Amino acid sequence: MAFTAELRCMAVRDHGRWPLAQAIYRCPTCDSLLDVVHDMDALRTRSAADWKALFEARWRSPEEPYASGVWGKHEWVAPGVARANIVTAGEGATHLMPVPRLARELGLGDVRVKQCGTSHTGSFKDLGMTVLVSMVAQMIADGRPVRAVACASTGDTSAALAAYAAAANIPAVVILPRGKISTAQLVQPLASGALVLALDTDFDGCMTIVQQLAAQDGVYLANSMNALRLEGQKTVAIEMCQQLGWRVPDWVVIPGGNLGNVSALAAGFEMLRALGLTDVLPRICVAQTAHAGPLATSYDASWAPLVAVAAKTTLASAIQIGNPVSFPRAVRALRATDGVAVSVTEAELADAAAAADLGGLFTCPHTGVALAALGKLAARGLVRREHQVIVVSTASGLKFADFKVGYHEGRLADVPHPVHRNRPLELAATYDAVRRALDARLPP
Ligand SMILES: *Cc1c(COP(=O)(O)O)cnc(C)c1O
Ligand SMILES: [Zn+2]
């Protein structure tokens, strides 16, 4: 049985159908975003039990490309990409980490963190980028040259694109807001040899320009408005259920910026249900910062239309986005899952990240946003002790060392009183001084 997928208009399915290998990002008739639509009847020729067994057999397999959690789900993701053209760095198949200390503090029961930042370039962006770059490699192998792949980025997208493009020997162009991303995030695409363009604007300004380049200059657009990215990212939902023994969590909390990831998450849960591997959907919470929260604003006004804002500086720099491209997809996702959107302050996200670290994590600020939002849902009684909860961690804390250092040194903007601050004790180099310090601070 041949499995196939195609691009369709997200608003009106009959506006057209396009192959996944076509460089098209919006519907030519109505300008809506596109969805990847799989031939579900073909996928149904295999039973739910057979799919589960297949996915389990491939989990962290030594056989390439199945070391990758994404390509372990090849048929559900991009069936048209031949194995020979897959560009993978073993992304996905990440740990679903129980965090009992944190759960207790929030008055909750079973809380786990999906560690999507434990990945090749340190963020979940690898999950989408392996699919997109593999498809470009497929296009090139089919005799359709691509001049370059390009993206606008708040940091992590460019790191992932540059690394995967370098592995495939495809030129990459990344467009960044100058001075608005972390040092680690800037150096990653530089190290990968990408053409890095730092512009005096914000992410939304970069996004406008890269869309023009894609329309007029023969470069292939690698932002998440490109539906291929979401196909890889949706495997996070499949992994979560697989890791829970094919159960669906009650709640998933995920930080949102351009809102591609929440759209992908919901699509993954819907596909699992449509193919009979699960029978319910979780409730999804999108967490944003008060400095860049247009989805939360819309939600609070009963899903009012998007009001694009100029996003203010936030510690959660990867979600400093005021005009999210996937807004319509995200509203669809939250409506389908009885979802909510919550916004948090800078101090709340920083303290939540630090509290999680005290439970053994090392969380990026965006994961802090999700954790702070979970705290609010718990306080409101919306998430309760009997609920199984998953928080999506989107990046490695190691990419945000400035945030971590700044917190513990007490010099983060808008975080005047870091609750969990921890400082080194500077002591005389004597046994006595060290012993006295221990006696003063440790149980006997
Ligand atoms: C990209 C990114 C997000 C936001 O994902 P969207 O799909 O833009 O909503 C959150 N956290 C991190 C670390 C990211 O890199
Ligand atoms: Zn259309």
C-alpha cells in the first residue's frame, strides 16, 4: 500500500491540491495557510494495533533513520521522502520526565516534562527541520534545484535550519532581529556556515522580508508557515501517548510564539484519534508572556480576531512575536481541544524556571512560561491533582546561560526579587571556614 500526502487550503479544502514537494505556502485563491493532508484511508489499511507495534519496534532503534523519533513515524509524516534523502540528526524520541517535586509544590499529581530541547541543536525546531530539509534534498534529487533555504528566526529556527542544511550541503540564509537573540543562538548558524543577516527590526519585520524573498527570489521558505515543519513537530504528540502506554494526558501546556508548534501538537493528537490509536484529545494550554501575548488577548475576548502588536522585550526571546503567522491554525487547535491561552509576567516565568531547576531540570525561559502558566491553571482549579499533565519544554537551558546567570545574580530586567536566587559563598581557603559553612547550612 502506498501512503501519500498533499497540501490543501486550510480554509476551503477544494481550493486546490498541491504536492508536498511544491514550493507553495499559501492558498492562491484565498491566501489562507495550507495543511498537509494524508490519505487516511490508506493509513487505515493498517490497524491501530499494528501501528503501535511498528512505532514501538522503531523507538530509538539502532537502524537508521529510526533512531529519530520523527522518522520512526515516516508514513504519518512525509511518506513521499525516500529513505536515501532523509537528513536526520537523531532528533525526537526525547525523555518524558516525571517531576514529582515540582508537582507537589503546585498541589498536582502526575506532572511530566517532555524534553524537546534535548535535541541536536538544542530545541524542538529540529523536529520540523529534519522533515523540511529532507524534502528539499528530495526535490534536488528529483532534478529540481533549490537556490537556498531561508528563514526568519528568533534564534532556534535558524540554528536548526543552518545545521540540517549544512549536513545536506544546501545553502542556508537566516534573517535575525539584531541584538534580540542569545549569543549561543547567534553563533550556531554562523558555525554552520549560513549566510546570517542581522536586521534592525524585530522578528515580525524579518518574517515580512523572508516571505518576499520566497515569493520573488527562488529561495525555499523554512518558517513554520511552511506546513512541512508541522508534520515533524506533530510527532511530539504521538511520542507523548506512546510513552504513556498509548494513553492521552488530560492537559498539555506549551509555550507559543508564532504558534506553529501548538498547531502541530493538536494535529498529532487528532491523527492518533482518527486512526484509532487513542480515543480522546487532551486539553491544550498555550502559554505566552504578557509582553507578547496576542493569542492570550484573543482568547480572553472570546476568540476575537488577531490584533497584531509590537512585541515588547521579554526574557522568553524565542516567543517575542506580536503577529503570529499560525494564529488561525492555533485558534482551530484550541477550539478543537477545549483549550485555553494564559499569559504570565517576566518575574513569574523566571521564578517558575528556577523552581523547576530546583527539581533537577535546567529550563529555558520559554519552558518557564509554560510552567508559570501551569501554576496559574492549578491555582484556578482548572488543572487538578487527578489530572495527568505534560509540560512541553521547547529548548535546552544551556542555550540561555545569560538568563540563568542573570537570574542568580539578580540582574534580570523586570525580575527585581528572584525568589530562588542561589549564590556561591566566597570563603577563606581553610578547613574551618568550609566546615562552619556546612554546619550552618546542612542538616547535621
Ligand atoms: C520557536 C520556539 C517556541 C515557539 O514555537 P512557535 O511554533 O513559534 O509557537 C517556543 N520556545 C522555543 C524555545 C522556541 O524556539
Ligand atoms: Zn483557499
